[in-house]
Amino acid sequence: MTLVEKIGIVFKVLSRENSRIVHSVRYTCCLVVLPIISFLFFAVILSKGVPSDLPIAVLDEDHSGLSMKLVDMIDSTPTPECRYFVYDMNEAIDLMHKGKIYAIVQIPLGFQKNILGNKPAHVETYNSGANISANGLISKDIQTVVTSFSVGIQLQILQKQGLTAAQAMAQAMPVRFVKHVLFNPYINYGYYLAPCFMPLMLVMFSVILTIFAIGSELKYGTAPEWLALAKGSCRLALAGKLLMITLIMSILSVIMYFILFVNIGVPMNGNIFVLFISTILLILAYQAIAVFVIALTCNMRLALSVGGGYSVLAFTFSGLTFPIMAMDFPMQVMSCIFPFTHFMKIFVDQAIRGVSVSHSIDEIIYLLLFQLLVVFVLGRLRKVCTDKRYWGKI
Amino acid sequence: MNKFIEYFKLYATEVKSVMRNEYRSIFSDPGVMLILIFALIIYSVIYSLVYRPEVLTDVNIAVVDESHTHSSVQLTRAFDWAPNTHVSARPLDMEEAKRMFDAHEIYGIVHIPKDFEEQIMSGRQSAVSVYCDASYFLMYRQVFQDVVATIMKAGAFVELQRLMQKGVNLPQAKAVTQPIIYQSHTLFNPYLGYGTYVMPPIMLLIIQQTALIAIGMIGGTWREYNLYRSIIPKGRDRLSSIPVVAGKAITYVLIYATTIAYIFGVHYRLFNYPTNGNVADCVAVIIPYLLSCIFMGITISTIFSKRESSLMWLLWISIPSILISGCSLPKETIPHWLYTIGQVLPSSDALPAYIRVQTMGASFNDVVPEVSRLWIKVFIYGATALISMDILLHRNFATKLEKRLLQTRIKLKKDLENIIRRRNKYAARVETTEEPKREVRRLTIDKSIFRRHKDKQIENNSEK
């Protein structure tokens, strides 16, 4: 068979697949409509990026000028908003139980008196750990405020003792730190979550569609027709069948990156070409896994359950929320069987960190290795497609 | 009254037969079993194992110490001692540190300048630079908090020493260096464990997700294999919708009761998730949640005509539904209109309510708004389940009628063809026998079937 003939065959299978796509509502929707809806969903829900104005309660037992000033300062930071002023702790805890506040700031009696009397004063916060993302942001802001408030008081005391402003500053904070937050300077939530969720949607739909495309041939017993069109070549039949899904998913990934980098504003510091290639490799890797699953189970719905479950798991193992290095060793090993984990490493390196391409090469090779799964099951797939016993399975 | 009892008996037999068939379709189908029964257990176990370490400790950082003095070495040691950071490398310059950083060997860099000790000794301010990797959220938080806390502590220590050199006594010096003692208490999740934070909402969400998909699968199967028609009891035209919905709901409630019992009885203890809530309060949240999920599932299942449809349509909503419930992102971040749309899902009420009860130890009174909204959803989805099931069964019934109609139509057509054939035959004979043709032409197709009798007579006549 010459190359031209092969291409001709692939095109024949492709056009057959296209008519299947057009004639099935499910197929079209999963291929185009649902992925775009999901992208828009993430674009909207993550558009705000940094959570701001999270309600907290203040229990100010001191009611003094200084305590009010501290409350004002806390209120003016981006994350917490002092929405409730309560009179006792039970009331505050009640608000927390009702889900209205994330934290309680308590300023005990004698706050101003102690500060003016050169005695240590107390400030306590009670921060709900039920939502650690809100907790982290609120406690960071409150801590910053209390620290700068405290430094301000020190400066005043020291200046009263006759030091100049600069001397007082050097005395109050002998070691200053210069903060450099690399790559995600705004600690933007969208930057963490969007790059993880949106490719995951691509992955999910690629897996489902690939299993559906092959599985429906088995279910309705049209597999021989499909193979016959490819002149019995399993490889060409597969290529023609999956090409459209790969193509459309790649186009969708362009839309996805447009939303990610332009709308949400995720930094793009590295090589976008490498990133795009690895996205296509990611789609292909998951398609290979899908072919593997359907060929082994030869039962569309079981394959869909297994493939769907597997693609959802990838999120947990991606390491973007809970780092892989913190997991137990067996779980670290398990994280390698998800192409998505490797892709996320490439994404972080190429888009957010902008390191040189050489750091991503081994991850790209891992992604390529997943494609080999198809080679293992080609024989099995041919058997499944030609043997009547495997068809019509529910 | 008798009629009522009769109906009740009929309904009871229908419920039984629906339940029997429901169980049969579930347990004869590994794909459904995987999702309906095992998914909750498998996912809970895998996720819990992944998040078992709960917190990230000993993140590798590098210290670039250009000062090489006693105080800088002390500071480096302090970074190492901090709970979350571990000084794994002491590169000579920033270039090397950056290379290690790019190779993911370290996740933070602290740069101590050349004149560090000099500045401190001479009573001036010395600057330490901190480079934190914010591309991984948890990593950033751990490294940054620890490094900053260590630097602040070191600074306070230097200040204390200076003051004491000046002859200030210890308590006074302490009051100057630390005018405000700040204490932060973390409630409900003291070590800010990641598993403790995400697992309760995830486990609850899996219930909704698997219920919607699995019920849709079974519903699709029933439609695909016409089970709704084949289990119609004798002497009835179609199933009634109430027993079908009831039978299905009871089956799923029983199955989920078992798996949920595992989650809360065994799994919670195995992985030590917080159980601050009263058991009765938790159950009060979970019952309406489970019911509304099941009724919603039954409603949606009537739409699917094929068994694989539900998974294809619904798989992707798992992550959006956990985001929109406000349990991972604070709900203040979500645009209001989107949050309102999200309220159609039972999880949007149940997840926050459950976390407040179980993790935060809130009482039932605190979650009354959510629980009442959940009960409203139970009734709404119960009603939609009944209505959509009724439409579905009616349509099935209608197609049955249609089939009968079609059969009669086919029969009529055959009769018609027969008649025409006979007519032609007759006409041929007539031609040969040269009888008047007027009689023949009057036999039009429309009326011919009604003239079957007459036709026969004519035929008989002609034979005579």
C-alpha cells in the first residue's frame, strides 16, 4: 500500500466518522458544546481570582482608640472584611456555625492600657480551618496587619526615647525581609486552579469520546463495516476514527489557552509552542489509554465507567493542589500513571515558571510512552472487531 | 374503600416488580455496579490515601549565604529548624540557586547579603531577600510563612539583645520588642490538613455524582430494552408512575444506605476525619440530600434513551459542582448569578451544611435554612420525577397504541391489495366474458374495503 492509498483510506474512515458525529446529538455535544460550556464556566467562576472581602467577626472588648484603629487596619486589607461586631464569644461562634464568617478577631480588655503602659497586649484570632484556602488568605492578612501595627508602636516608643525615625526603624526591625513572590505574584487563585481544571475537561471528553467512538461500533455490530472501509488495517481504521476527535480537541485547546492566558490572565513565560505540542500529546495519550480500555473490556459502558473514573482521578494526582512530594511513596509512584501529572509539570514549567525547554523533555517523553499502549492492544482490537462474540455487549 | 385497597395492592405488586428488576439491572451490570456501589468506596479510599499526609513538611529550600558570619549561620540553622522548611542546599551564588530552582530541587531561596552581620552590629537595618515559588499554592504558603516567621523571630532576638545591652531589664525589653502578642488559633482543623479540608465535601459530592450517573444509566437501559413495557402487570395498559418512582427510589436509598454507612462508620474512623457533629444532625442533612439526589437522578434518567448517555452528559459536572457549592473556593468569590444557578444542585446546600455540622460541630438549628431548602428540592425533584416518568410511560403506552394502529393499518392495506388483485382478476374475466365495464369502474380504492362483502358476492356470482 502506498502512502497515498493509506491517506485515502484514512480520509474515507474520517468522512464516515464525520457523518456519525453529525448524526449523533451526544457525539456532537460532547465534542464541541459541553467542553466549551465547561471552559466558560471556569472562566466565569475563576474570573475574580483572588478571594476578597471575606466576612469576619470582631469581638472588641476594649472599645478604645487603638483597638478601633487595629480593626480599621484589618478591614482595609484585601481579604477580610469586618462585617459583624459581636459582644461575646458565643455569638461569634454561632455566626461561624451558621456559615456567615470565616474568622473571629478578639481584642481583649486592656489592650490600649497595656500598650500605653509599656506592657505586652494581646490580640487573638480564631480562624476556621474548615476551608483552608480562605483560612490561609485571612490569617496572612491579619498577621501582616498585626505585625505592622506592632512595629508602629515600637517605633513610637523608640522615638519617644530620642531615636531618629531611621534609627528607630533599624532598632524595631533589625532584619528586614524583601519578599519576591515568583511566577504568581498576586497569589491568584485562578492561576492555580484554571490551568488544572480546563485541560482536565479536555482529557475527560477525549477519553469519553474515544471510548464511545469505538465502543458504539462494537455495541451495534458495525465494527466490520468500519474495518472493511480501512481495508482491514486496524491501524488506519483507528487513525481515521480518532483523527477528528484529536483535531477538534486541539482546536478546543487553542480556545482554552486563549481563555487561560487572555481572559483569566495566567502568566505565559515560556515556550507556547512546546506547551501546545504537549497538549496534543496529552490528548493523544489519553486517547491511547481509552483505546486500551475499550479493547480490553470490549464493553462500551464498562469501558466508559472505567475510563471516566480514571480521567477524573487525574486531578487529585496532578499535584497542583496537594503537592506530589507530600504524598506517601506508593501514591507518588501511582501519580506517574496519569499522563495529566506529566502534563501539569510541563505546564507549570513552561507557562508559569518559564524555564528552558530542556527541563520539560523527559516529561514529554513520558507522554509519548503512553502512546505505546495502542500498539499493545492493536491485535486484540482486531480480534474484538471481527469476532461476533464481542459485539452487542451492553 | 375496596377500590382503594385494590389500587394499593396493585401498586405494591408494581413496586415489588420494579424493585426486583431494578436490582437485577444493577447487579447484572458491572459498569453500573462500579459507579453506583464501588465508586464511592474506591474514590474515598484513593483520595484519602493521597491526602493522608495532610500537611506538607520539610519543603526543600536553599540559603545563599554571602555573609558567612556567626549570625548568618545561626539564621540558616533557624530556617532548617522551622517545621515546614528544610535547608537542603547552600549554593554559593544566586545563579546556582536559580538552576536548582528550575530543576525542582528546591522551592524557595533565601538570600543573606554580604553585610548582614555588619549592619546588625552597627545598629542599622539588614535586608534578607526571600524568593518563593508561588506556582504551587500549598508549597508557597508553607515556605513563605515559615521563612518570614523565622526572620521576624531572629529580628526580635537581635532587638532584645540590643536593648539588654543598653541596660533595659528583660520584661521591659520584651514589651518593647513585642508590644502585641498575637495568637492565632485554627479551629476545627488545627494543623490545616488538606485531607480534613477536602475529603468531607468530596465524599458527599461523590454520592450525588454517582447517583445521577448510575440512575441515568439504569434509566437508559430500561428505555433501550423496553423494560418499562415488559414489566407491565397483566390486565393493565401501562405502569403507573408512582410505583415506578417509588420502587426505584427505595432501591437506591437501600444501596446508598449501605455505602454511606461504610463511609461514616468505617472510613471516617480509618482516616480520622473530624466528627464533631451530632450523628442525628448529620443524618438530618444527609437524608434530604440523598433523596433529592435520587429524585433528580430519576428525573434526568427519563431523558436518556441509551445506557451510556448519562455518563457522557454528566461526567464533567463533578468539579464544577464542588466549586459552585462554595466549599473549596469561598462562595464570596463566585459571581452571584452563577451561585444562584448552582442552587439547582442538591450539593450546593448539602455540602456547606454538612461541613458545618460534621467538621465544625454546628447544631441542627444552624443549618435549618439549608436543610429546609434541601427538603424543598426533594419535593420539587420528586414532583418532576413523577411527571417526567408519567410522560415517559405515557409515551410508551402511546407507542403501544400506535403499534396496534399500525398493525390494523397493515392488515387493512393487505386486505386492500387483495381486493384490488381480485378486482383486476375479475376485470380480466369480465373483459373476456364481455360484461359491461361500468360495474367494475365503480370499485374505487377508498371504498373498496367496505365493499368487501359485496365484492365476495360479485365473485361468487361470477363463479356461478
